[in-house]
Amino acid sequence: MYIVLMAGGIGTRFWPRSRSSRPKQMLNILGGDSMLRMTYNRIKGLTEDAKILVITNAELTDMVREDLPELPAQNIIAEPFGRNTAPCIGLATSIIQKRSGKEEVMVVLPADHLIEDEENFRETIRIAADYARQHQCLITMGITPTYPETGYGYIQKDKIISDDLGKTIFKVKTFAEKPNIDTAKRFIKSGDFLWNSGMFIWTTTSIMKNFDEHQPDLTDGLHLIRKAVDTPQMDEVIFDVYSKIKSISIDYGILEAASDVCVIEADFKWNDIGSWEAVYNISEKDKNGNAVIAEEHLLLGSKNNYFYSSKKLITAIDVENLVVVETDDAILICRKDRSQRVKDLVDTLRRREQHKYL
């Protein structure tokens, strides 16, 4: 089994802490280890280090090597440009095919999720990997939803195709984009929908067959990359291919078009920590509902806030439901329920060419 950790990203949703030079997956959002390191720690035991690849961007390769010194240097692969998840996964598939020389089960995981009950998580992967190997299907991992979340995509289940392995596997009926709150409530009430976790399990043969069928232009470039893997021309070929291919997600480019897509229902606690509000929700809080990450703080009459400061004393008087994040060169203040708009703020800074803050 090969495991691919997708660790690119340019740092938007967790600005001002996350920046292009240190995005979310390299931060200790919850204290302690980075998100990437936490992801690596939970997959240890599923496969050997030689079969773990990290796909990141060129700016982060040294930082990733420092964070994961156990991995062979050649297993930390730099994308020259961000091209979304389909090229990222195609690149990883090409490398695995060249290095292995035979069919392999391939697990693809984002490097910035929070997962509790880690043994349940590992067992879910083992069951999905066995099924994918036997049936040559594309398996996505769906999380049993616990509330009507509008920040996640959803997967609609169809008929059950396996329920004798300790986990239920369904045929996928449809994929749904992030819904509004009323639609999310309908999804939950129906019982037919799972959260789309962005975690995948398949064989190299089955995913490449689908690339050939549904993304032939991308496949041409992937064949060139596969020939160049571990040669002196590898970086040059990857750069040339990436400069010509379009940006497309694996969901839109492959999964929504493929006929052999299944979903395994997972019941462990999962959070992709997609906003400061999500960080607040999983953080420890005082008796007034405040989550504070700071060396010192003094709060008077303040409730249900998230405060972060790397060095300074945090003080607040009679404020509620705010996110306040302080770094050396920037301060973010927003309503907690509007923290998804941090991406809009970063986009505005980029349009204004205020690159020193990005």
C-alpha cells in the first residue's frame, strides 16, 4: 500500500497565521505538532516510510523534509505550480507506477485534517484498500454527518454493495457541492448523504484507467512524467507538463464522470478545520466559552470568542462571538460566523498586490 499526503496550499483560510511560506498544514493549529506531522503519525503502521509520498509545492519542500525526517528525500515531491487535486493525484500515481512496476493500492489523504479515534480510521482504510484491490473501483471516504454543515461537500449514497467487512460500502449516486443551510438540513434529514472528506482509496490501475478515459489531455502529460521519474530530467519534465495542463479537481475531473465510484461510510470524528470558527469549536474553552491561545490574557465580560497571540497580552471587554488573531505584522478581527470570509480578505490583499502580507 502506498499513501499519498497532499500538502500543497498557499495559506488563505487561516490568515494571518497561515501564509504562502507556511500554510495551514505546516502550522500547529491545535498546539504541539503541525497538521502534516499529525497526519503522518496517524498513518504509521499502515505502510512503510518508503511507500509514503508527500506532494507539496517547491517553496515548502525543505520545511516538509524538516518536519518528516523519516521519509526518504525523494518521496517529497514538489509541484511547480498549484493545479488542484487531479494533477496532484495523477503525478503521485505516475511516480508510484514507475517505482513499483506493478499494481499498487493507493491511499490519498489531505495533510490538514483532524481525526479522532485513529484506530477506527486505520481500520476503515484497511477495509477500503482490500475492497479496492478486489473490485477495482474508486473508493471515496464519506463521513457520517452529525449536523447540517455548509462548509463541506456531500456524497449521496446509492445501493449497498458491501456490508460484511465491518464497514458499509455504497455505490455513489451523486456528488453535491457545498450547500446552503436549508439544503444541508434536507440532506441530513434524508439520511442519504455523507460529508465528502476528500480522502480516497483505489489501485493505480483503476485510477489511471479513469484518467485515460476522462482526462486524456492530462494523461498525455502523466505518461511523460512517468518515463522521467527518478531520472535527471524529472523536475524539468514535471515543470513542462504542469505549465501546460489545466487546474481541475479530482471530484470534477474524474469522480463525477466515472461509473465505478463507491463510498465507504466512516463513523470516526473528522474535521477538515476549514475556518477559524472550526478551530474555536474544537478548542478548549473557559467557563465563558472563550478559547484563548496566548501567554497572558485578561478578559472582562467577554463570551464565546477565539483569541490568538504569539507574544502579546490579550485583553478584551464585553465582546462576544469574535475571532481575533494577532501575528507580528497583522491582526484579524471578524465575527466568528463570518470567518469563512477570510479567504475573500486574502484575495483582496492579493489583488492589491500587498504581497508582504501573503
